[in-house]
Amino acid sequence: MTHIIAIALCIAGFASLCAAMVRHQPDFVGRKLDAETSRLLRHAGFSLLLAALAVDMIGLGAGYGAVAWCAHLTLGAGLVLFRLNRTIARQPVKAKPARKG
């Protein structure tokens, strides 16, 4: 159960960090967010990742928990990146303007 909770926290943390990035907001959230919301999402993302570390270390011990946290971070980041890439891939390709000259 410790692994499931830690992975869920990592996914939520990386999703918050992705949503906080101005570059990814149109694709991930659907619109641009204001600076205050981005700041809050950034803090929430880091807090969720630290909570995952705490869950891992309490549930699995300090040594194994730290190693498991690295694996959970990798899995969480990969799943958020996969979702972002799928969202971008499903969007229609924008036509580039013709070059003058």
C-alpha cells in the first residue's frame, strides 16, 4: 500500500509542477493561469513530492524508502509526461505562415 500512495503523490506532484509551467499550461490545463495560481501549484507540487518521500521512508525505512522514492519519482514523472505528450499529439497541426521573399 505504501508504493501505491507514494506513486499517487508523485503523479499529483508532477502534475502540479507541470500545470505551474507557463509553457505547458495551454496543453495541460487548457488555458493560461495567473502568476499566483502558478506559484501555488509549484509549492503544492514540491510539497506532494516531499510527502511521497515521507510516506516511503516511514513505510519502508530510511534506506529502502529513499531508493523506492527515486523509482516512484521516475514513474510519476513518466506518467505525467506521457499524458502531456498524448495531449499534444492529439492537437491539430498549426499551419506555418508563408515566408515572404
